Amino acid sequence: MIADFANQLASRFAGATIEVAQPRGEIGLVVAPADWLATCLALRDEFGFDTFIDLCGVDYLSYGNDEWDTDDVSSEGFSRGVEGQGPGRFKWGEKPSHQIAEPGSVAVDELAGKRFAVVLQSLSVRHNQRVRVRCFAADNSMPLVSTITSVWPSANWFEREAFDLFGIIFEGHPDLRRILTDYGFVGHPFRKDFPLIGNVEVRYDAEKQRVIYEPVSSVEPRVTVPRVIRDDADLATSRGERENRILDREARR
């Protein structure tokens, strides 16, 4: 059934990339921005995907770069942090960076290919089938895709959220404005190059007798240590001793 459905999609959408994740049987399409709206319309009208489930943005900047080295374990049980200014480590006006091959050397995070993507999840109740559709915006500096509110009206606020958090512009949206952050918010907080401390801070100026906004100066970057689960050394030792006892008994027989 999964293979048949994947073949149907490949035949209908010749320019798309079909992805099948086994053994879960998840079906996904990667389409060009020019085909985004037409693909969604065809999925609804021709394949019966009548139910909109979810839509979100994705930022692939620094995708695949390690923030922590989990192979080098210290005597205290923590991993050694890699060099560079990963998520949460850079200040306002700085750029995220990562460690490169040369010891002690870092490079600013850059992405040669397409950076921003929109991901849709849809459901066909009639066929009990789900599908994922992904579209990469053509321009990293101005990510732009067509709105799908004409296909699924419930995508309205989801597209507003992706615009607010990632800065992805949905062409033709009836009311594209921020939905989670304040009207005067600077930047898009889910982008990988957005500092966790923000871009501006608010304080009351006694001389001007009003609240003012200014670049962040009094807040230091916050860094959290990820929880790394490792095998317990005592457990490994007890297992080894038990195996040795079993081998000794068998040798004495």
C-alpha cells in the first residue's frame, strides 16, 4: 500500500522528490516553490487529503554542526564543549559559528544551499493516509512561498506563526502579521542566527521619563548543558564480572 501510494505520487508530481521512511511508512514530498500551491491543491482534490494538520517553518542554518562533543567524556562525566558560538553563545551583533578541523579554529555558520523551508502535514480521512510536503524558499535573504489558505483556510494562523518566528513570507496571505511576539519586536526568534538574549532590551529612562528600547547590553548569553545519557560504569562492571563467573564455571566442568 505504501509503495503503491508513493508510485502514484511520483507519477503525478514528476518534479517532486518522494521520500519514504521505513519501517514507519511515512510518505513525504519535496516540491519547488513554484509548485507549492498547485501540489497542495492537487493533494486535496485528487488524492483526498481533506484535513489540514500542521504547518511550520524550519531553519537549516548550522544543520549537522555539533554544539557538544559527546565522544570525549571528562572525569566529571560531562562532555567537552566544542569551540565556537553555537545556539545561545553569541551576543547581539555577533554571528553563530562552529568548530572546524584546525584545533582552536572556528568559522561563521553559513549555508551554501537553501536555508528556510515550510513543512506541511495533511491527512486523508477517507484513505487513512498521511503525507508530508516540504518546500524550500528560493531566496535565503527573503524567504517567500505562496499561501495555502485558499486550499485549507485553517492554515491562516500557522502561516502567521511561521512568518513571526522565522520571517517566512506567505504571498497572498489575507492578514500576514505577527501572532506571538509584540508589534515592536525586532527579528524572528526561531532563526538560528537570533541570539537567545534578544536584540533589544527595555528600560525606564529617568531623564526622558519614558520607557526606551536599546540594544542588549546588560544580559549575558545563556548556555544550557544538554543531558547526555550514558551507560553506567558500575553496571558495565557487574555485567563483566557476571560473564567472567559464568565462563569460570563452564571451564571447571
